[in-house]
Amino acid sequence: MLSKEHNQQYQKLSQLLNQLQQNVTARELEEILATNQEVQKWFETQIINLDNSELDQPIAYQLQFYVTEIHKQFKLLSLDISFLQASQNPQTKQARLANISYRLETLKGYCLSILCQTKLTQNQEKTG
């Protein structure tokens, strides 16, 4: 089962990703850039540095997998945002925004999977 701190940090990450998604939907490039930097910095300082040593080994391994995937998606998101900045054509900008939205949905899905795993583990403990 995830610790309370892990649970809180992933909920916060999910909230930050939702905020970034709102900026993408509003097509506010400066806000997208600022929020993206904030979210990625927060991920690198808060999530990556979480101590997994007290977690059950299978959960710690799964969590490490998700952290690696989230980190990779953040790197790709930064590239997508760079391409958005360079876009001149409205159709290209629209395509870049769609790519960014898709990437954010992937990131939010990872957070949801982590948070749902916590609930499943808690429910199994209650019924087991």
C-alpha cells in the first residue's frame, strides 16, 4: 500500500496536471510554459525523491516503473511544447495542442493508476 505521503504527492501531481490541461484548453502559451515548468520542477523535487523503501516490494517496483514512465512523458511533453512555440501555422498549432493534451491525458492516467492501486490495496486489506 502507498504511504499517506505518496498518496498526497500523487494527488497533488494530478491537480497540477489538470491545471496545465486547463491552460492548454485555453491556448494560453505563456501559461502553458510557466505551468509546465512548475509541474516538472515539482515532480523532480517531490515525487522522484519520495522514499519507497518502506513500501511493499511489488508496489515499490510498480511505482518505480510509473515514475520512469512519467519522467519520460514529461521530457516528451517539453518537446511538444517547444514545437508548439515554434509553430506558425494555425493548423500546426492545433495539432501541437492536441499532442500536448494527449500527453497530459497519459500522465493523468498514470497518476490515476497509482492512486487506484492504493484504493485496491486498501480494499483488499479490509476484505482479506
